[in-house]
Amino acid sequence: MNDNRITVTDIDIPFGRMIGIILKLMLASIPAILLFYLVFFGIALLIGIFFGGFATLLAM
């Protein structure tokens, strides 16, 4: 087995290119954040329906 190791010591990225990369990452994160909130809203809604509905049954 050939064990070739590489060590990265420096990455030279121009400032403008770095801004472009960061903007792309920010734009790509928007759908992920929306999906995250949608999933947790659904979970919270189900918990609220279950426990809220159960509480109204106990009040009777």
C-alpha cells in the first residue's frame, strides 16, 4: 500500500473571490434554514396538538 501524505501549509485566495465564496455559502444556507424551521414547526405543532388536545380531555 502506497502511503502518500500531503500537508497544506497555505491557501492563497484573493479577497474578492473570498467574498464571492462567502456570499454563495450564505445564499445556499437560506433553503436549509427554511427547511429546518419547517421541520421543527411541524414537530412543535404535533406536540401542541397532542398535549393541548389531551389537556382539554382532562379538563372535562
